[in-house]
Amino acid sequence: MRGICRYLVTIGIAGGLCSFASAATTTMTGMISDSACGASHAKMMDMHKDPKMKMTERDCTLACVKAGGKLVFVADGKVYTVANQNFAALTEHAGQTVSLTGDVNGTTVTVSKIAAK
């Protein structure tokens, strides 16, 4: 019985340590975008070809978020979901290329720092 308890405790501790190790702090260069457009705003921007309604990537990102989309980070063609949507610098740098530092866990990033590029 003691052997089984030790085994289960060891497995629990190892599993707990692995969960901490899975989130790695990383700095990446990429663009703050939105969940509707992801890596490319081309389709949305094509809809606004009228010169009076010239839409920038920033305008597109903010409009999509206002319509219910979420902010995302795009780096090397990969789209990361942003866990902390309320991080102030996300909106400030929407549609821009930035250097982002955060904890990455799979395709989710928890942002800790953003700097303009």
C-alpha cells in the first residue's frame, strides 16, 4: 500500500512540474492582429477600396475587436491567442509590428511586455 501511495505522489509531483515547465517565457517579433483576420487583413481591407475609407491594419484590427473579435499575436505565420486581452499595450500597438515578451503555452501567449519595432 505504501508503495502505491509513493508511486502516486511521485507521479503527481512530476505532472505538476511538467505543467510549470510547459509555459516558457519567450520574446518574439510579430504583429498584433485580431481573431477575425489572423495573419492577413487583405480580405477586409479589399472591402474598403474607396479612397475616402482607406483602412489601415490598425483600423482593421480595432474595428474587428470592436465587433467582437479578440486580439491575437501573429509571428512567423503562427497565430497566438492572447490570454490577457486587457493588457493595455495590445490596443496601443494594434496592427503594428512589435517585439512581444510573454509566457507561451502551445498557441496561447500571456503577454508581459510589448515594444514597438
